[in-house]
Amino acid sequence: RAALGNMFEIQSSQLAVNRTQNEQIRAFAQRMVNEHTKAGEALKTAAQGQTLPQQLDQAHAQMLQTLQG
């Protein structure tokens, strides 16, 4: 669940970076991308060979699709 939530945070923040005209929102969203990318790397290390999801599950994908609309 942590990996899925982390992926969603990255992808939704990337969406905000690409779509907003507001520099403060863009800066915050980029910081979220950077921090969650680091967290994802730490999660991979902590998982020690466990298989982590490579794409969003249906619930997170649907939330991202709603944001894209």
C-alpha cells in the first residue's frame, strides 16, 4: 500500500507541475515529486527483494484519471 500511495503522490504531483500556472503550486508539487521519489527509493531498499507494484492499482488509477479531467 505504501508503494501504491507513493506512486500516486508522484504522478498526481507531476500532473500539477505540468498543468498549473501558479509558481507556488508548481514549486510545492515539484518538491512532492522529489521527496516521494526519494521515499520510493528508500522503500525499495527496505523491501529487500520483495516485489513492489510497478503501476497504480485500479483505485489509484481512477483517482488520477479524475484529476486529469
